[in-house]
Amino acid sequence: MNIFLQHSCVGTRAGLRLLLGEWQHHNQICKVIESGNRPPTGEVLRYLKIDLFILELHANARNLSELLRFFVDELHRFSPKSKVIIMVPKYLTAPLITYFSRVKNVYAVLDNAAPLDTVRSHLMACLQCSDNMASSSSLASPLSPQELNVLDSLLKGVSALDIAKKRRVHYKTVSSQKRSALHKLGLPSLNFLLKKPDSKMRPFS
């Protein structure tokens, strides 16, 4: 079993490594690949068979865009049967937690500050479970590539008008794709994503 572990907090990565070590005493884990900053790209996934991704989501524009793009562009192309656990901070908005908990392949959405026993329980259950899919009726609607590109550009500070000019489409097309993306994510606007959170990240205890 190959596991990809991505989290910016060194303490959280160390804690997860310890939990994975407990599993490894009784089962075979071939490799744990670590990254501190971003989800894996297609270039990585093309050469590695990953069974479980443990990925961080925090409320900033770059991280959200990268995680959404991972699900839209990379996961179902290179690792369609892999399971995903997403680690989130307490300050993350509830609609985003709800959205990602309903994304295909996501087994669990866990609080960064959750007690160690809670994280252990979910992680072990995920490793032992052969079925990682939610029922089709409860799955979240995925963002289209066009919606993702518009959202990504807006989060980078590009105006809707400039996006329309660059793509040579009508301004209303861009506005419609923005509204559709926000609706799928359960968000009324992008404003809160552009704010810096006051909370400081800490590893689970």
C-alpha cells in the first residue's frame, strides 16, 4: 500500500506517521510519500500507484484552488480507486467541509485539532475498508474545468472582465460560471476565501 501524505504542519505529519506506523506493524505499507505544501501533480501520479491520499485543506485561495484542481484534473485520471482523507482547520467554513465530505473518493474530513484517538479511529477504519465511495445520490457535483479555471483566476485577483477578454467569451459567461462554481461549493461569495484567518494551526493532540 502506498500513501501520499501532504500537510504544512510538521507536527501533524509526524503524528500521522506514528499512526501509520501502528498500522504497519500488522499490515504492509509499501511507502509513505510526504509533501509539506501541495497535492500531488499528474507527473507524480503517472509513475506511482497511490492507495490513500491524506491532504490538507485550509481557507486560502491557493490551497483551495490546488485541491479542487487535484480532484478535477488529477485524481480520477490517475488514481480513480484511491481513498482520500482531508485534514481541515476549525475556522474553515461549514459549506466547504460539507462539499468535500461529499466528493467522490473522499473517505473522511477530519479536524486538524481532533483528539489523537479520533484520528486513529478514522484512519484505521479507512485503511481496513474496501469501499471508499459515497452513494451516487449523495455525491457533490464536481466543478467543470471551465468553472475551475474561472474560480482559480478570480482567487488570483484577476477580474471577471479580464478573464472574459483573455478567453474571448462574453462577460456574462464568466459570471455564470462563477455563480455555478460558488453554488456547487455552497458559498455565497469568494470574500471569505480572500481573508486571512485569525486562528493558528496546531497539530492534533
